[in-house]
Amino acid sequence: MIDRERVWVEEALAGNEESFIQLADAYASPVYNLAYRMLGNAAEAEDAAQETFIRVYTRLHTYDRSRKFSSWLLSIASHHCIDRLRRRRDNAVSLDELPPWNEPACEGEAPVQKVIRREREETIRRLLDQLPPHYRLVMVLRYWYDLSYEEMAEVTGSTVSAIKSRLHRARLHMAELLTEERKRSDQWRPVMGKAQPVAMGR
Amino acid sequence: MKCEIVQEQMMDGVTGTLGARRMAESYAHLRQCTSCRERWEALQRVESLLGHAQLCAPAPGFSVRLQKRLAHRRSTRWSPLAIFFIAFSTLLVTGLVFLPSNGIFQWVWYQAQDPRSLAWLQDVLDQLVITGRVMTHLAGTVMFMLFRHGWWLPILGYGLLAGLIIAAWMGLYSLTKVRRAVMHRA
């Protein structure tokens, strides 16, 4: 992959757009997934992923070949997503105004598994949405890309110690949110249990 | 073992990077401490929730859409040379409009009327300051646009701008000299 990637980068630098498209095709999912997890909706993620690739195309001559291409690419994508989140905050766009979250599609999945996966995805989205952007980014890089602290530092442009502390706080924050959610759902469960026979009686 | 130490070690414990001895010590503490146990369980829930997270792919045809967008961006993007010429001619026209209104012609006329007066020096300095201000504002705006298209364009632009200003002043200087000579002869 890395050898092919180098060839594509070299050819794209020489002006071969086909090679760049191949490169984009190979990295479409990682970039889209990062945008999707950061921004929380499919339409904006698609737009952000495409914009990331356009930026990569125009800045390809600045790519330092001693670095990992994927790290450089994810760095551009993550900065772009954080910029978008900042703009969204400045423009005060409510989450209700955004298009609905489209969960990843898995073909040939049993209906029960599909329901479980959908619930899990919904919980992840809710929790990620409540995290500040920088916490969200480290969580995404850690859990979806399995990056080391050094790689995360390279992608985000921070230090390893900053990443460690950010990840620690992000996990704690998420754990607290998850506990709160569980408590809330436990509170509602008996009420819903009582309401059911009344509805059935009608 | 203190709660703070156990909570610090929890992250390593959750990710499975904590040593066996320390893990056993932490477990011993967790059996006794409810708040630490709750936190530990919450962290484990996060780990299990995100541990199964899937990478999601864009809708089919992503690269085709990207190719179209690239082509559209290329067609709508102005060439750096066109931007440079438009910016430079704007600068030139604005300069030509601004300079007379700032009194260059009046100054030349004044020189022709009374070449012996020393007041011309004050006028030259005034003109330099006014022209400099106008040119700096314009050049700043133009160069900001040009910097987005590579380093050579701003350098070329600044060179041409400096050349233009020098040429304009040399022209004015020689015009005044000629005028003075004519007046002297007369």
C-alpha cells in the first residue's frame, strides 16, 4: 500500500489527476469517517471529506515525504473539521437544523444485529456530540484509527503529553455522560412499564 | 491504596497496559471503594462501546463526485497571471486617479510659476507621504490576494510597483527641471 501510495503521490505531483483520484479512493473511507464522527451528519461529512481532498490536491507540493501520508491527510481533515465546528458555533446552528445522522450501512446484516448496531451508533453519536471538538478528535483518532500518542500528536499538531491528558479527560467525560444517560434511562423504565398496560387496555 | 492513584492507573487498566501486580492492587481497592468502582465500570462501558465502533464509508461514487468538484473548481478558478494583471492595472488606474487629486499637477504648476521658492520641498514631502499611503493600502490588498498563488507573484508585483513609483517621480523631476530651464531662459 505504501509503495503504491508513493507512486500515486509522485504521479499526482507530476499532474496526473487519475493517480490522485486513486489515492483519494483509497483514503475516502478514513477521511469520510473522521468527518462523519466529528461533524455528526452524513451530508456535511461528505462535503468536508471532498473539501479535504481538494485541499490535499492543491497542497500536495508541500507534502513532506518523510512523514506518513495518512497522518498528513488526517491532519488536514481534522483541522478542516475543527474549523467547520468553530464556524458552526459562531453561526450558532442548532443540532436540530442539521440533516439526520445516517449510520454506516452493513450489507447482509440480520435485523436484530442491525437494531443493536443502530442503537450503538446513536449512542456514540450522542456522546461524541456532547464532547468539545478537541476531545472528540482524540477519541476518534484513538478508537477508529488506533493511532499511537505520537501519531495523534503529529495529526493534531500537539505534544504527546497534551494528547495523553486530553484523551484521559475525554474518556472520563464520556464515562460521566454514559453514566448519566444510564441513570436517566433507569429512571424512565418503571414509568414506561406502568404506562404499557393502560395503553393495552384501550 | 489511595483513590487518586487508582484513578490515575484506571486508563492503563482499561486499555490493558497496566502490569499484573498493579492491576491486582487496583482490583483490591475497587472491591472496597464504590465511587472508584463506578468510575471503573463507566470507563469499561466506554471502552466496550467504542471498541466495536465501525469505520463508515461514504455513499458510492465518492471519487466520481470528487472528480467533478475538482473540474468545477479548476474551471472557476482564475489563473494567477490574470489576477496579477487585473490587480496591477487596477492599481495603476487608481494611482493615476489619485495622484492628480492629491495635488501633483498643482505642484508642477506651482513650480513653473515660482521656481525659486523653497516651498516646493514641503510639497514634495507631502506628495511622497500621500502617495506612499495610497500605494501601501492598495499594494497591501493586492499582495494579500497574490500571496495565495505563490511567492513569485508578490515579488514581481512589488518590483513592478517600486519601478512604477520611481519612474513616476523621475518623470516629474525631469519635467520640473525642463520647466525651470524654460522659465530661466525666459
